[in-house]
Amino acid sequence: MPKITYVEHDGTEHVAEVPVGNTLMEGAVNNGIPGIEGDCGGACACSTCHVYIAPDWQEKMSAQEDMETDMLDFAYEPNERSRLGCQIPVTAELDGLVVKMPEKQL
């Protein structure tokens, strides 16, 4: 099972095993990781699973769809590495992925 490292805004790290096929958001919520809320349940209808992808992982991410891009406009301090965790399916290739969380979710 791939291990994903979720890093809180203050630097606290949480390593979670996330089943292939789950999303990054589901992995965080199912493992009780603070900082990712997933209010819409993964419907890409909010921005409460906003994460920053570590630079060396950018190329391994699935393509960003227009709906996700639009929802990121509502996220707290989005940047070029911003993604919504609900839109990133976990694959075996993402084993070791590191994502950081913003200071807060909107």
C-alpha cells in the first residue's frame, strides 16, 4: 500500500498508508489527519482538501481538470503546486508522495 506523507502547516508530519484507488483526501480523512476536511465528500465542490504537491512529485500527478482549477480559486493561498486532494487518485507510483497543507482550509 502506498505511503503518503501529509505535512501540516506547522511542519508536523503524518505518514499514512492509503489504498490504491482512494484519493489523497480519502486517505487523510480515513486516517484522521488534521488539516484536510473534505466537506463535499470528494465531489470537487469545495476547496477543503487543498494541498501543495512537493515539487519533485508534480510530474507524477494526474492532469488537473477545469472544475478543479475553478475550485482552487476559492482555496486559501493557492499557488502553482496547489491541488485538491479529492481529485488525485492514489496509485502505486505515488508511494512516498509528500503533500503540504495550507495554514487553513476555506
